[in-house]
Amino acid sequence: TDPPDFERLAERLREAAAAPRAGLALRGDAVGVSTLEEHGFAFARGALSQAPIGRAFAELWARVPHLVVYDAKGLIGALDLPPRDVGDDPMIGAHLLDPGRTYADVAQAASAVLHRALPDDAAAAADAALRIAGVARAELETRDQLALYTGVEVTLAGALAKMERA
């Protein structure tokens, strides 16, 4: 809530921006970020209005080569981000594994795909996004659906976000 906290958070975001892969998830009014399994941090969405945090998050969004974003289309709209292609959208992956469910909430996907309960925490949600993406990719490859996932479904999320923005 004060400038020293903003600088510490901006530094963590800059460190995440240097990672080759990062997971992002919204959970309530918080944004979760994870670059390694079992590690992550979260912050209130409103913190993005603070200049150092907003710039650092924009750098993360633009720079990380492989973003794993739970509900990429929803996150782009909720945070008013420029649409971009992401590497994985675990919500879509979970839905392809079980088309009878929508997995609108990351906790539903964590329960179904990872067989574990998810605490009500954005950092845990970002960590779960990374884990779900790995499990979903492996299972979709086994089912010969990986090309559908990466070439159509995940790409379509970015395109839909661009259309909604327009």
C-alpha cells in the first residue's frame, strides 16, 4: 500500500519477465504470477494503476516467450491488456480433456486435472495454471489432440480477445 511495497512488487514482476515461462491467473480481485512450480506471488489488481507496477507487468506480458494464462481471453479483458498469443491456456486444455465441463474457475480445473483442492489464493491459482498446462498437454498429446489445442483453440482465444476489443 505504499511506494516501497510498489517497488518490491515491481522488482518481482521484472524478475518474472525474465523467465522463459510464466503462469498468470486471476482469482477474485488478485493477479497471481508463478514462474516455477510451488512458487508464486499475488497482488491486488488495483496495484496495476501504480506506475512502476503497471510498467513491470506490461513488460512481463510482452516479454515472456511462453505465457501460461488461465482464461487468457478473460484476463486480457479484465486487465485491459493488449491481446497477444499465449503458449497455454489451461482452462481450454481442461475443457478439451472433459468437454462436458466449462472450468470457468481454476479451482474446478485443479480438482479435475490435478486431483487437488486449490486454496483461495491467486498465487496458488497461477501455480496451478502451470501444473494444469503440463498435465493437459501430455494428455492431449496422448489423445492426438495437441495440434487442435495449440493450433486452433489457444490461438483462437487471442483472436477472440482482439475481436471483443474491436
